[in-house]
Amino acid sequence: MAELFINNNGAILPADKPTIQTGSRAFMYGDGLFESIRIIGGIPINLANHFKRLEDGAKAIQLRLPVYFTLDFLKSKIEELIQKSGITEGGKCRVSVDRMNGGTYFPETNEINYFIEVVPYTSNFFELNNKGLEIDIYQPLKKQNNFLANYKTKNGLMYIMAAIMAKEKGLDDYLITNEKSVILESSNSNLFIVSNGVLYTPSLEDGCIAGTMRMQVINLAIKHGIRVYECSILPQNLLSGDEIFFTNAIRGIVWVGGYRTKRYQNTIARKMQAYLNDFWENELGIQY
């Protein structure tokens, strides 16, 4: 495998060497944002939507993006790393934008440092899981519905605790709820319920992550004549659905096999995954 590299605020460094600076506010306080971006055929996809969410998140937490930090700038830096790391097919990229070092809980500045890393991925297209996930609802912690709820901040402890507990209970994932017990997402993905051929997904107003893949699946569903409703999802809605599937930027669509004693199909999930692959095959001119 080719040597991998990272970009630490403009410095290209080998990924297997120390790369994090002492005093990093992301390391010390979780003071920053991140985006996980899929690479197909050596090309970062859906980048405009990732950048828009990063830009909006930066405004929300009062980070000051420099004038040069544009979509074209980010694209060029990711592509530089992909090429240097020898990734020609599937891969994934993580972009971090953190408040610059200095200060404690009160920062000395709102200027930013950025950090980009790329790694190969097992597949060059989106693959549906063979076995459906087993899930339940996470109860110990609730997600606060506030002006930060839609963004990928580095305050991920609730998701980590949910993932750990799921593993301990022999499950694949847990669903996260807000303080009104409205279901928002899983520990790492957005949520869709299929009922009578219609898609239902939690509303951004309830506090779910504004997922880039969530947005693309909504658009693809509408394009192919599938109705989609963004609405409040309650635990009883899980029992009335025909299918449940998750979406995230890296894996695309992941279908759920069961919630407690309820079992699910994956007919629409398979269709959506095919629509997703067809879209990027046409967009990138890649034959799978």
C-alpha cells in the first residue's frame, strides 16, 4: 500500500508520524467541526454540500474561516492528498476545522486551523449490507435540540457512549432521541422509515444532523417518484414501518433488520442504493 499523508494547516506530513500540535483546542476541548467525505474513483464526492455544512457550522460556533478557505481551495487540498497517497479508487476523507490554539474555555481567537486526512476504503462504490442491523433506542442520554444540533461538532461523547452500549448489549446500533423522546438518528447515521412505499425521516427542526447523504437520498427519492416526509418520528412509528434504513456519507445506505421483536424488509433500501450508485456512476463517468 502507498504511503499515506495528511495536511496539517498547509503542511503535508506522513500520516504515520506525529501530526497533532501541543495545545490543540480540538484535542483539549473538542472545539471544532469535522466532515467525513467519501472518495469514489479517487474523487471526493458531494463536496459542495459538505462545504456548505462546514461553512454554516463555522458561523454557528463563531469560527472565522479565512477568505482563501473556499470550496475550490478545499477541493484542491483534498485532491492533492488523494494523489500523493496513491488512492485511485475507493477512499474516505476527514476534514477538521478547529479554533486556533490559545486560551482555555475562553479562546484567544476565532481564527482556524484545518486538518485533512485520507485513507483507502474497501469498496469503490456503495454496497448494501448483507445482514440487517439490530437496533434499539438509547435511553441514558438525550440530545439537546439547540442551534448546534444539525452540525458535525467534535462533541461526540453521547454517540460514543451509545455505540459502546450497543456493542455491550449485542446490538449493532442505538437510536438517539431528543429531550421530548423524538427519534433523531443513530450513533453514526441519519434515519429513514419506509411505510407503504413512502419515506419518513426526522425533521431538522427536531435536532437531527443535517446529513449530506440524507439530503441526497431525499432528492433521489423525489426524482424517482418516491414521496418523502420530514417529520417527528416517535418510537411507535418504528413498529408500524415496513423498512428502516440508515444513511451516512461513507457507507451510503445501511438497512435495519430488526428493532426488538419487529422485523424489516429492505426492498426500498436496495432501490435507493442502486439509485445512489447510478447517480455517481453518471456524475463521475465511472463503470463499477
